[in-house]
Amino acid sequence: MPKMKTNRAVAKRFKMTGTGKLKRMKCNKNHILEKKSPKRKRNLRKATLVDKTMQNNYKRVLPYL
């Protein structure tokens, strides 16, 4: 049986935590930042966990993570 391929686009965006959950960065922090409040921009810096409903889909395309 051939080796499974990792989806590189997903691999660059997600990291695995010690407990096996997927960690991601929040979106909307790239441009048009003038109209966003400092509090909103500060909260966008922090990483968050992937939703439980999507976690299995991402783990399927990341077989060796």
C-alpha cells in the first residue's frame, strides 16, 4: 500500500497540541486594521482550537501529524 500524502496547505496552518487537539491562528489580522479596535486586534493574536466538528476532517488530511 502506498504512503499517504499530507495536505501541505493544511499542515502549514495547524499544529497539534499535547492532548491531540488541533491549534490554529485566528483570521482577519492581515489588512484593513485601522478600523479595528486595539482590543479586537489584540484578541486576534491569540491561537485557538479547531472546532470539534471539523477536527476529524483535518486529521484525515494530516495522517502523520
